[in-house]
Amino acid sequence: MFDRFRPLEVLNLGHNELIKISEYALAGLTALTVLNLNHNHLAELSEHHLMNLSALKELDLSWNDLKYLPSHLFRNITGLESLSLSGNIRLTQYIHESPDALKDVLQRGLRRLKLNHLELIDLPENLFNLAYSLEELYITNNYFTKLPDLYVGSLKRLDVSGSNISVLQTGNFLYLPSLEVLHMNRMKLLTRVEEGAFVGLKHLQELYMEKCLNLTSFDGMAFGGPTYNPPPLRNFSLKHSGLQTLSKKLLPVLSDIQHLKLQGNPWDCDCRLRWFKEMNFSKEIEHVRCYFPQSLHNRTIASLERSDFVCMTKKTRVLYGLMISMAVLFGLITLLAIVASFDSLRGKCCGQQISQRIRYDPMLVQLHPNNAENYGEDYEGPNSISFISRVR
């Protein structure tokens, strides 16, 4: 099919609704370095599809309907550097059970692997045993409840965003000594980062933990204690999470930071955050605002003085609580008194208005003779007078 395009180096067949490709359709493209087949409906590939593509460097098979990969699919490709299998939901069982082709290509020097949106709950223990060249791994939007055990000494970039991990525990990244960039965004179940969680990341330069809405605890020793050398962190983002405070113990890690993003957290600007004023943060922190206490609500941290960051003692908090309770009680009593006074005043006013509106018309006065015999014993007087009033 592509015989007359032998010098072709880049071929993009993505978004073409392809269901099947002839086994030898690509055989003549010996100079091809980039092949994009994403967003089609390919259910299977044979070993012949890639047999003559020895120069191939990048292969994108994402968002198809692949169920498995033939064990010798990459046999004739010795220089493949980037492979994407994201979005092939039916590949999940294959990856969990016997990913021979995947192991094979990892051993051949693959540098970038994308396994996003595959509903993975874990990764095979020995999948990366011989992945000595792997530098970038993207495993976002999967169902991991804990960080997979990764023993990849060469890995420099890792993205586990969108996972179901709830806690980052001590030593989670202990065997990733070369890691430089770590993304853990949109982890909605993440609640805390424990002491020593990032120990071992000696070369970490960028850490992104954005939109972790339930993250409320970030241990001050998460990067290690005084005996550990802090990583050379340059970019650190905790935007739009649930943090109210950060420990001053993070100061050694953040002292040389270039870009720190803390916007969108419900910060409690008490004495625990006073140390923020001791640092020359990047411009981004100028937009960080207090959520608590009420007196500082929506004030930017940049606009505050160190004296504004005040913590109340336990006794003060108790007294403050009592004062608030008394103020609320006094307000309720006052409100009830006002309501009662208003009802009383309204009753008097209404009574006067009604009495003023009632007029007696002499023409409507009726005199009745003594008819006790007609009315029985309940008759009270010699004559009965009834008034018929008109309300005007």
C-alpha cells in the first residue's frame, strides 16, 4: 500500500476509524521512525505488521481495542524509544498476566512507556526487572490504591495522577534514585503524606500535587529528617488541595525553590504559617489567600505582617468560644424581645383600629318586650337589647 513512500519517516493514521490493517501494508516503510495509529478500532496486531520497521523510534497504539500483543511483535525493532498503549481497556488482563511483548520491548532499550487509562490495579512485579533504559513512565487514571513497587534505577519522570492512592507512606520512592519529575495530580482519595514519603529522591527537581482535594496533612519530614540532604527541588505545586497549614520543617527543602504554587488551599493563617514571611518565595505566593481565621479571610499572605499570624492558647480559645456563645445567646434573647414587643404593639394598634372602626347606628338598636315565657329561665332582664353594629 505504501510502497511508493519508502523514504517516509513519519506516518499519522490516527482518528481514522480503522478496524483492520493488512499485515504487510507497512512492510515497505523501512525509513519510518514515527507511526501513529491512535484513536482507531484496531482489535489485534500480528507479528508481520511491524516486521520491516527496523528504524521505528515512536509507536502510538493508544485508544484502540487491542486485547493482547503478540510475543514477537517487536522482534525486528531494536531502537524503539517510545510506546503508548493508553486507553486500550481490553489490554488490562494481558498486562496483569503475561506481558511478554512488553517485557521484550523494555529490555530492548525503551525509554518512554504510557499505560494510562487501563483500569490497572497493580503492575506485575517483574515487569521492569530488565528495563535498564526506561526514563519516563506514565500510568495515570488507573485504579492503584497504593503506589506500585517500582525498581527502575534509570527512571527520571513518573506520572501517577488520577490514582486511588489514599496515603503516601515512608519509602514509597526509595528505589527511584534518578527521579527528577513527579506528578501526582487529581488524586481525590489522597489524605496525607507521611514522614519519609519522598526519602530516596535525591535528584527530584519538580513535584506536582495539584487538585488533591482531600489532602489535609503534609508531614514536615516528608523529604527526610536533618540527617538527609534535601532534594534540589525547583518547582513545587500544591495548588487547589485541602491543606490548612505546612510545617516549618519544610524550610530546608523550600529555601531555594524557584516556583512554589500554593493557591486554592483553605490556609489557616495562624502562627504556624508565620514562617512564610521568613522566605523569599516566588511571585506565585503573592496570590495565596487566607481562609482562616475570619478576621483575615481572603487577605493575601503577602499583605500581612508577621504579627498578624497569631495562635490562641487553649485558655484563650475557651474564652473566645464562651464569648461567641454568649454573644449568640444575647442576640437570640434580643431578637425574641424585639419579636415579643412587636407582637404586643401590633395587638394594641389593631385593637384601637378595630374599636375606632366600629360605629353604633341608633337605627339598628332593637328593643324586645318581656318575653321570658318564650325564652325560658335563661332570660336575664325585663327587656332584651341587641346591638347590630356596622364596621366602617
